[in-house]
Amino acid sequence: VCVIADTPVPGREAHAFAGPRSLWGARLARAVHRAVRDAVTEGAQGGPRASGVTHGTPVAGY
């Protein structure tokens, strides 16, 4: 996750990022929730996530 924040300037309100109850934290939490929900739903409906692909032995160094 990458969070970009402006530097506060005079005359402009600064928004605190303090978890899911803050303005930006709530937006980020909703976006993550939606992405996870969509991925799980897609997999349950036979989408690409439920294709039966298995992963081999991990390559050393990764």
C-alpha cells in the first residue's frame, strides 16, 4: 500500500491518518475490503482464482 500525503499549507486543513476511522484510513479500508471481497467472490464462482492451478516448490531466493 502506498499512501501519498500533501504537506500541510496555511489555510488548508490537514487530515490525520489514524486508522480506519480517519477520513483517508476509512477510504483505504473500504478499498481493501472491496478488493478482497471481489477476489474471493470471483474465485468462488469459478473465475481465474479457482482454476485448479497448483504452485510448485518455491525457488530459492524468492
